[in-house]
Amino acid sequence: MGGTDAREPVRAFIGSFTSDGGRGILTADVDASTGALTVTGATDALADPSFLALAGTVLYAVSETEEGVAAAFDVTGAVPRPLGAPVAVRGAGPTHLAVAAGHVLTANYGSGSVTALPVGPDGALGPATDVARHEGSGPVADRQSGPHAHQVLPAPGGAWATAVDLGTDSVRIYALDARSGALRPHGETALRPGTGPRHLAFHPDGTHAYVLNELEPTLTVCRWDATAGTLTPVAETPVVPEGATGPSYPSEVVVAPDGRFLWAAVRGDDTIAVLALDPDGEKAVLVATVPCGGRWPRDLALDPSGRRLYAANERSGDVTWFDIDAQSGVPRRAGAIEAPAASCVVIG
């Protein structure tokens, strides 16, 4: 799986909930031959850094707190060093962030909004240039009484950003003005009511997106038109076996670099679902589920080669890594490290 020329990972960064005993942001060396992690340091300079994004030598993190901030860190040293003070996202409970067009975008779950923060020459963050506030609700009263943006991700083609909203059962499409940092609403794709979309991942050929639903353990396959900036649902498939007893709460989805397989983390069930993709990326079929190596897998990450998979298991407090069988796509547990209240893992 993956090309032989893929850059081997050299470091890992692990986010965790300091309010639940986590150490903040952990750094770890990655063994190039085995994928094994060795923790080398940590910083608790930011409260509850639940999601991370790496851009060269700068690591960005959200603080999943009511006041909502994001921060930048220089990671050239053994321990991440803050680049300036944390910056307010002007939203509550940010759960995700991504780098796009000279900005960091955050998805703010508590307030149901997306924020754009400019990136300075040194990688530090500036004050918010725009906040796009969502409206709407869904049929699951205790989870969908209002909008809950859970993820924001640049789309293939570079012109658009997608925002997945669990509270409104939809994915919004934005255009980001690289100069002004303005977020311009472009469109909204409605998904089946009550599914609670959480995260999506794009096929490497840029023609399809796979939306993982949290409130029902399913995956929605969508066509992506990068020219028009439109997302069109075409199919839905389960990520737990028939007859599985819940509750199950899917959390993260990743796609193989060669587009043959897709993996989804499922909390409650505490498994990693393996789905095979057809050559066109149009059809996803559940072929296996394997234990996640711990409890409550909140995040998944592939190494750049696509040969290893890492799971951040929040409630068991570990990051487990797997070797992926090149033919079947099935992950095989290879090791784990302790990481209390782990919420995110980035390999790069």
C-alpha cells in the first residue's frame, strides 16, 4: 500500500485533555522500521489541546474550552515552544482545525461556527478575520438542538473548505479569501436527518468524500466536484457489522494514499472498521472490524506511507499503532504507548 518513495515519519504529536489528566501536547520519536513511538517530551502550555495540525515546523492546536482559543507552536526543538499567545476563535468548544490559504480555520462545536485566523510570517496566529455562524438543528433532541460544527477541512482543488456540522446534519462549503480572510458561504449539502455527521475525508483522486456519521454508525459516500464546489451524497454504508449491539459512536475516518481502503474509528464498539473502496471510489464495503487496542478511539492517523495506522484511545489513555496488511487492508496491532486522555495523533 502506498508508494515506496513516501517520506517516512520521524515524529508524532499527541493531543490530550488536560482537564481529564492528560499531559497536553506530547512529542514522540517514530521508529522508521517498526512505527514504534517513544515519548520524548510534553507541554501543558495550552488547556485541552484536543486537535492538532502540523504545517512544516509549526504545530497548531485548538483549546477545546468554553472560551475557545487556538495556538501555534514551534516544533523544531524537543518540546513544542509557543509562538505568541493563544488567539481567541470567538467561538465555544473548538474541536478541529486545518491550515488553508494562509489561515488556520477552526470548527467550533459549542457555538456552531467556523473561524478564520491569519498565519504570520513566523507561523504565529493573528486575530480572527471572520467567523461564519451556522444555523439549524436536527431531530436528535439532546445532540442536535442547534448547530455543532465538528470539523473544517480544505477540499481538493484549493478553492473551497468544507465544514461538517453534526447538529444540522449537513456539510457547508465555504470559499476563503486568502487576502482578507473572509469566509464566503457557497453551499450546503443536506445529509440524512439524525445521522449526525462528524468528520469527512477525501479520496486521493479528489472526486469523492466520505462523511462519517456519529449519531448513527454509518458512512455517507459523496461525489465531490472541485470546479463547482458541490458535494452530492450517493450512498450510505454501515461501519459496524450487522447485528452489532450499540451504542456505537464513530469518530474519525482516514483513506489510504492509494485509495483502496478506508478506516473508521468507532467508540463504544471500540473498533476500527475496514472498508474496501472500488476503483472509482464510488462504493465502500465493510470487510472487517478489529479492536482499537484500547477504549474510546477518538482519532486515527496514517503514516505518510499508508502502511501504518495510529489510534488515539481516549478512555484507556494510550496511542496504539498497527501494521496494515497490504492485500486485505486489515490492521494488526503492533504496539502502544501510554498517553492519558489522548484525543489526537499527528504523524509527520
